[in-house]
Amino acid sequence: MPDKKITVLYVDDEENNLISFRATFRLKYSVLTALSGEEAVKIMETKPVDIIITDQRMPGMTGVEFLEKIIEKFPDPMRILLTGYADMGAVVDAVNKGKIFHYLAKPWNEEELDLAINRAYEVYNDRKNIKEMNGKLAVSNDQLEFLLRQKLLS
């Protein structure tokens, strides 16, 4: 289990689903909820999010459209799509374009969703660690180049 609670943002236009999700996972995760993609974007601008779970069928902006909208500004959070309808075209498209890590059918199963969140967080952490290591390597490389230039100039 990680030192800090995993922050999960759950987006669904059905308030009962948000209440159910919060009741199920609030002790295990830091749970944020939004009734729309627009509301979710506002939350993400103020709070760091590790995992995003969104319903596909929402008025105004579908789950895939929401994920497409945020991916440039917030590329790091792992994305899970929930769909209760036969939106396989949208799901396949989103998976193939790398916008979502995993998709699950609605109504969600607690164990299955919990497993998906944990798997997504492992990948999220691995990517974060790789990014940090690449940053450190870049600094070391710059320092080595500087030292080499100093040596060549002397």
C-alpha cells in the first residue's frame, strides 16, 4: 500500500453513482467526485489527481471527449472508462489512441474496480519514477558535458 492515499476522481452525471463510489472507496482512497467533465476539469486545476474514472454516457461531454480534452493539460493521471451501453466503438477508439488505461462495464463491480485502480496506480507510479530518473540523468549528462568542455578548454 502506498504511503499516501491514491487520489481518485470519479466523474458521472448520476449523483447516486457518485455517492455509491464515495461510500465504497472513501476509506481506501482520497475520493473526488464531479457531475460533469467541466466540473472535473475545474477540480483538476486545483487538486492533483492520480486516477480518473469517468462514465462514458454523460450529457454535454462524453467520457471519451472529457479524457481527450484533459490529456494535453493533464497527461499523467491514469484513465479508466466506465460504460453501461454498447459504446464499443468509442471504447476501442479511446483504448487504441492511448487515452484510457482500462475500461469496465457498468454497473461496476467493487473488486474489479478496486483491482483496476491499483493496477493503474502501479503504472502511474512506474511512469512517475521513470520521469524522475530521466530528469536526473539529463542533469548528470549536462554536468558531464560541462566538465568535458572545461577539460577540452584547459
